[in-house]
Amino acid sequence: MKKTGILFLVFLTSCVEKFDFNITRENEGVVIESYISNMSYNESLVIPSDGEHFRVKVSQISDVDNIRDVKIEDASVFLKDSEGNEWEYTPSNITPGEYVLFYNDLKAKPGVNYQLNVVLSGGQHFESAWEALPEFSNEEMGNFVISEEAKEEYVYEAGEPVVKEIEGLNVSIQILQKTNEEQYNYRWSFEPLWMYKATLAEVVRSDRVDCWVRNDFYQREFVLGQVKNGGVPKELFYLQTKGNEKAFLYFSTLVNQDILSDGYYNFWKELESQKNKGGLFDQPPFGLSTNFKATNSDWTVNGYFGVVARSGKRWTLDPKELSYIIKNTTYDTCLLRINEPGPKVDQCYFCDAYNMGDATITPPNWWE
């Protein structure tokens, strides 16, 4: 087993990605988050996954510190292509400021250019540059590669920090060998899913025993890479196994692999570098690249409209591949609390009371 001597300190950081605000902003502005890919909603179901329709998020910023932005819920959003087609986004009835393309077979096609347009209720119009799929957009994903690794990190025992060895896995993706000399721009993102079991459900005769859990903030970080020849693995994420309830019963993550244009890659690279400055008092991200412009107002506009070549694959933790057994400590932990006073309504008795994500007793549609 590979061991490293890295000590991890935990700092309070924000999980909210903010794109741009000008320190001396005088005009109002919007942030637009958007992309389309060459994978349709119906094709994404096959991975398997919950499926994804293309979405746009629109928010307004006007104050100099951008502490709180305002979701814009009454915009008109539409997609154009160079063949004269147009598709209108529908406002989401779940997420404020989000707009969805409910076309199950729609996807970006090679040789076709696309433009995103946003019109606010006040008439302000914003349009992106015309974008197209990267030239090499038919690449499949390689196989996953896992390696066991024990890391040292601080844990608290009796109120004191103690260095402990934590077992876990490094998960990488094998990048396929290239047959040309072109440089590929990659971005990997993740959608984790795990199971949680209420081990004392029988005590209160609960029927909410097994839950499937999602968490928008776990594995939120993306991974970037530029590759010319391929044939090498790229590390994606580290999964702790010892003492991690996510790994006790079932854990998988949908890995999205996107090939990006140079402009879209540079946008994410700039965002990554500003996020990784590290200091608690660093100024938030500003001055990022954008391919949007305001056509009829002096409003500023930030964000980027990307057209990406996407492939996806689900990685599932297989305990049989490990050289050790993952011990499920949930029952022992809950048993220590069984005599606590008060109603028994927490996650030990009802799985949907689990406090580390959005837990539901309904399995994903693709589960069977």
C-alpha cells in the first residue's frame, strides 16, 4: 500500500462558484452559466444516469462586493444554430433563475455553430459568440484505474487534534492514446450517489430503512487537463474508505468527460486559478474571460457559453477489489445513542433524516 505523509488542515471555504464582479462596478450586470454538448438527454440515460437536459442559469449582480446575487426568473432564453433553427428554454419550477431545454433528442452536431441569447424583462439583450464542437469530438472514455493510498490527516479525539492514517482510494481515468498531434482540452466533473441504511429502524418500526443520497457540494470540484498524445491515467478524485459512511453500502459517481474549445478551457482555467489562491481574505474571482456581450445596454455580462464534446461513465466502488475489508461502523455508532432521551427521529431510525445530503427512499430510475 502506498503511503504519504501529507497533513491536511481544514479551512472554512465557500462552495459557491462566483464568476466575476468588477471592484469598481458602476453598471448593473448579469452572470450567465451555460453549455450544450453532443450528448442528448436520451443518450445520457444509457450511461446509466438520471439524464440531463441542457440548462442555463441567469443571475443579476449590482453591488461591488457581490455577496448576494439575485436570480433572474423572468428572462427569455433561446438557442440558435447556423442552420436557422431556434429552441426556447423553459423556466425551471424547481430552481430559481434556471432555464431548461426540454428536448430529449437535442444535441450539438459537428459542423454547426450555436449561439445563446438572453433577453431580460426590461429589454436588455445579451448574446454569446457563435460556438461549435471541438474538431475532435468523438472520443470515448478510457477505463478507470484505482490505487490504494493511506493518507495522514488530523482528527479530533477528546477535543485534541491527533494525526491518524486514513485508508482510501485514488481514482483515475485512462486517457486513450491519440493518433494525431493535436492538443485536447479536458474537463471532468462528478455526480456522486451513495446509499445509507438506518440501522435501528426496527426499534421504531420504521419503513424508511434504505435511502439513496445525493449531495450537490460533495465532489463539486472539477478537474482540468491538457493532453497531446494520451496513453496515460489522469487522477480524478480521492475517496476515503475507512470511517466514511458513503463507502459502507454502495458508492458510485457519474464521471462526465468534456472536451473543450481553447476559449472555454481558458475560462475554466482562470476560474480554477482564482479559486485556488487559498487566502481567506483574497479578493473573489474577477476579470474572467467571457464570450458574451450586451447588444443594447451598458450592462456588464459575465460567464461563458460552451459547446463541448461529452462522454460519461459511472464508476462504482467494488469492495472486492480492495486488499482490506471496509468496516461498517454505522450500527455501532447508533447503538451508543439508543438510550438518549427524547424522540427517536434521527438518521439512526429513519434513513431520510440523514444529514449529509438529499436522501430519499426512492431509487434512481436506472437502479434495476
